[in-house]
Amino acid sequence: MYADRIEAGLILAGKLKKYAGETGVILAVPRGGVPLGFIIARELHLPLELLLSKKIGHPNNPEYAIGAVSLTDRVLIPHAGVSDAYIESETTRLREKLRENYIKFMGDRKPTNLENKILIVVDDGIATGNTLMSTIQMLRNSKPAKIIVAAPVAPQSAVHKLSKVVDELVIPLIPKEFYGVGSFYEDFTQVSDDEVLHYLDELNSMHKK
């Protein structure tokens, strides 16, 4: 059990200390992963970026991921009965949302080039890992040196899946019974857009000093 996202971030930072000062980037999944990403980026002296991607849901079950889309890439798991027209319209719709989020949080900053960098993907917890699997596939297309996924808690099933597609998994808590990420935090208050901006601004101010 974690007190809050800050405590969880400090614990993860401690387990990632070997990457301090390396040529790497912290990629935080908004919004819940941002407080942890901020702590890890601060402790490891690495830049913080937002990992902006969205899952493409199945037309008959939007919660079931059949792929994912980012601003520049897309991965799909072929499914019978899913039309190209649906995929294209969903890609366009989701990219529009991602563009809005990018401008809101990052302004006119250009995304960091991820090639040959150590990527540390951070979230406040992993439930199924399905969306993350697709996102990892997209990150591989950026030709990074290494992909690490760090989260405070995940079920064994998600750990098993993700361990096949990443170079390293840092998950301190892998419970036998998993009832959702929030049940492993005393305080799991939703992270607001303003908080995300605050963390990004604070880290930018530190780098400028």
C-alpha cells in the first residue's frame, strides 16, 4: 500500500537510481503518471515528457484495445469484422484529442527525439497492460536504446505480458489479488490538468537554473 503518488514515485526513483544522468527520457502517462514521473525525473536528473497515446477500442466493446495511436504512429492488432473505415475515423478522432492535449500541456515545445535513448515509461499503476503493450510497440519504432516500464503496482498477468516486450520492468508490488490500481493507494485523488502543468513547469524551472 502506498500513501500517495509522491511516495510511490520516490520508491520507483530509488529502484531506478542506476539510470541517473544517463541519456534517457522519463515518459509519463498522463495524468496519473505525471506526479511519479516528475519525482523520478527530478531524482535522476532526466527530462520529463508526456507519453501521449490513446487506445483504439473495438467497435463492439470500446474498452477492449485493438491497437493504439500517437501523434505520429499507429499500431493495430488485426480483428475480423473491424472495417478500415472505422480504423481511419477513430485514428483521426483520437489524434485530434492528442493534439489538443499536446498543445495544452507542452505548448510549442518540440517532442524529444527518442532514438538511442533509454526510455523509462512511468504510470501510477497497470491494470491489464493491453494499451501499454500497443504503446510499447509504437515506441520501438523510435529506435530507442532501451525501454523500461516502471509502475508501483500491477497484477501478475500484466507483468507476464509486458516482460516479453520491454527490456526491464520495475514493479515493486505484484499482488496475488488485484482489485484495481486505486485500492493500493491511501490517497488516489484524480490528477487535474492544472497539476500536470504545475509539475511540467516546475521541472522546466529546475533545468533552467
